[in-house]
Amino acid sequence: MHTPPNKERSPYLPFGDRQDAPFYFKDILSVKQFTRQDLDYIFAVAHEMAEMVRRVGTFDLLKGKILANLFYEPSTRTSASFTSAMERLGGSVIPINEVRYSSVSKGESLPDTVRTLERYADVIVLRHPEVGSVALAAKYTEKPIINAGDGIGEHPTQALLDLFTILEEMGKVDGLTITMLGDLKYGRTVHSLARLLTLYDVKLNYVSPDILPMPDQVVAEVREKGIPQQAYNTLDTVLPESDVLYVTRVQKERFEDLGQYEKVKSEFIITPEVMKAAKEEMILMHPLPRVGEISMDLDDDPRAAYFRQVGYGLFVRMALLAIVLGKA
Ligand code: NCD
């Protein structure tokens, strides 16, 4: 029988860190673990990170610390932004992106892989195709582990950076109408974002192809928090009232029947013509990668926030690393 590690009294706890600080040595597994106060704290640290990056670019807050970046699914932004975040903080990274070339391809289990990496690294970032896999891995390591996407489950660090983007761009979250569009069934970013937004006074609209609705579980959790939500199969009715339009890609890799994917992949495409019906003061977001859901003709529209969103992600991930390592 495996005895779960006690992270409160971990033999790895380094001397001299701010051990009383929130999230010190804690795992980041789901957005459900955050309160609004936590978010204020994380975003305040993210602001400091933004300021430091602007002033000096790279600094030594996490000098000597090592991040293991373990990705069992493809990634560009999440993996590169954690690497950039760690290096801008003066730390270093063990990148394991090509698990095909690691012992995983020899059949090594996830628990064994993380029990190995914790001996080399101070913090582990993990992306894995199975829901719940990151929570499972966390049971086997005393080092903090950060969920970078567990299949169609959650993507908490993306939701944090999405929320930070809304706050920075719109100046507030309370009172906003947020419309999520695209593959709401398999898109983990919208699962995490919808849950996180229940901490605010928002109205949620879900627009998706009929076969890709927001999962019942997420809808139930949002309902429980008393947040108004409504599903639609067309954008027309809700676009004019939206303060945020959050577009997602149809997640081809999650389809068993590629014929189905082909049928729905182009159902919603945001073009300059479509955006004529949107408010002047609103933002168009996308976690990226986009594969045609937003026309490139929109990239110069000031409402197109998706590349600015990428930038905010760096500051939020720097904040998270500093926080879990007790240096915020
Ligand atoms: C997202 C993901 O991996 O869930 N990408 C990301 O992390 N920015 C969205 C996607 O792949 O569609």
C-alpha cells in the first residue's frame, strides 16, 4: 500500500522559505481550490512579475530552483511559458516534452516517473491525457505539482491567466456577460474557466455545436453557485450583449469518429463581418492554438486579445512558481 506523502511536513521543505504563505508547497490541481481572496493574491503577485519583467527582464527570485516540465500531450504555450517563467525567475528547467524518448515509452508508470523527477526538481508541471492523472501523480510526490491539463478535465493555470486577462483588459469581472463558444464538451480550458468565474457575479452563455455542449457536471456546479447560464446553438442572439467572447478550437484529438469532427469543425467561424454585431468595448479571447475559428483578418482589431492573453500567461505562471516555492 502506498502511503500518501505529507506535504505539510515534507522532508524536502527548504529552510528559510515563507512557509506560512498561501499555497506554499501546495499542488495546483483544480480551480476549485481557489477563493476570491486567493485570486487577489495571485494576481497581485502577477502584477509584480509584470513590473519586474518590464524593468529588468530576468531576475534571481528562484535562482537555483529546478522545474521538471513533464508533457505527455502536445503543447506550445503552456510548456514554453512555464519554461520562460522559470528562466525569467533565474531558475532552470528539465524539459520532458517528447515522452516518446523517455522511459514512459518503455512502460514506466506515472507514479514512478514523478517519484524520480522529485529527486531532481523542486516543482513539477504535468500535462497528461487522462482526467484525474495529475491528482493521482500528486499523491506520489512531496514536491508541489501543477496541473497543466489533464485530458478533458481541467486546465487551472490557463483559467487563471484567462481571468487575469479579463481583469486587465476590462478592468473588472463582476457584472460582465461572458460567452464561451466552440467545443465546450472536450475543451478543458472552458471547464476550468466556467468554474472559476463562479467566484464572480457574471452571466455565462454557452454556444456550441449540438454534439459539443458544456458537460452536465460543470453546468451543475455553476448552477449550484447561483450563476445564470444559458446554452445556445447560434451566436447571433448573444454576441451583441457579450463583454467577453471566449472562442475554443474543436478538439480533434478527442474524437473517436473523425467524420463527426469534420462535420462540426467549421460550424462557428469568427470573421470581421461577424464581429460587426459585437460591442466596441469587449474582448475576443482564445486559449490558442486556433485552427480557423477566428479569421486572421481580425488580428488587428483592438478587441482581439488572444496574443495579449499569451503575454499575461507568462506573469501568472511566474507568480504561481514563486508562490508554490515560497518566494512571493
Ligand atoms: C489549450 C489546451 O491545451 O487545453 N491550449 C493551451 O494550453 N493554451 C487549448 C487547446 O488545445 O485547444
